[in-house]
Amino acid sequence: MKKEIIGVAFAMGLAFPIYADTAKPETKKVCMDVKDKEGKQVKNKDGTNKQDCREVKVHQKHEGTKVPDGTKK
């Protein structure tokens, strides 16, 4: 009987994880101009600069507490 109760509790833990974080990280699109080996910008057929775009995560800066002065009087 104890093994059955433990088995059901284990199965419920796998079926409904409490710790699952479903929030997606905030991202933004960053584009940079493509350059060749000589450092010149690569152009598209229409004459515009070719760009390489990627999705990057936005990291949040956390505020900390002020560090106390190390001098004692």
C-alpha cells in the first residue's frame, strides 16, 4: 500500500511540475552590417547594405545595496 501511494505521488509530480517556468525571456532584434575580409561593407543587388539580424535576450539589471565605507573611526 505504501509503495502504491509513493508511486502515485511520484507520477503526480512528473505530470504537474511545480517548478516549471513558462515565461519566455524578453528578446529584441539586433541587426549589424556585413563586412568582407577587407573591412568594406557588402552591398545588396539594390545597393543597400547587407545586414545580419539576430534575436538576443534582454538581461535585466538588478539594483543592489550600497557598499558601506571601509573606514572606521
